[in-house]
Amino acid sequence: QVQLVESGGGSVQAGGSLRLSCAASEYAYSRNCMGWFRQAPGKEREGVVTIDDLLIPTYADSVKGRFTVSKDSAKNTLYLQMNSLKPEDTAMYYCAAAPRHYGSNCSPSPNEYTYWGQGTQVTVSS
């Protein structure tokens, strides 16, 4: 059972930065996808960025150029550096993981992810 624990959320003003962390328990799958997702009140959960075991990231258009994902495999930790934050980035942010099928890319759909953290709140004020 993979356990994911997010941290680093908080409240910032527009234009500010935050760095989220996701600590994962030992992950059994050599081919895997990890990702950051977010859900604002009254909206569906959406993909922010995914990264596979080859460290290839795929960003949502809304965060390209502002957010950067990184992974420390030795520490089993996923990071999300968020810069130039906007009020519309306000949401609960979740870390997720799933095995990756051979030859396939990581899906941006939350439905394809098996393991989830409890979430960390990000609030951006104007």
C-alpha cells in the first residue's frame, strides 16, 4: 500500500510562490506515474502536472511556465514549485500515484490514479 503525504500549502498573495512536497512510502512499481492534481470548491478535480519514472513531466496549459515539478527518487519525494501564483490557483492540491503500463504515457485524468494523499490547501489572494 503506497502512502502519500503532502505538505507546503498555505496562503499567499497573487504573484507569490509556494513549494509543495509529497512524501511517498516505498513504491513497488518501477514504471509509475505521479502527479499533482487540484480541486477548487464546486469544481471537478483536475490535473496540474504528471511525471513518469523517466522524469518526463506533462503540465496543464494553465500552469505552464509558472509551475515546476521535480522528483527526488532517493527520498521518494515529489515537489511542486509554484511561482507567479494567481487567485485561480486557489484549490486543494493532491499528490497521486499509479503504476504505468509499458509504452503508455501518464494520464492527466484523476480517474487513472490509484493512490492519493490527503491534500494540502493553497489559497491565493488578489
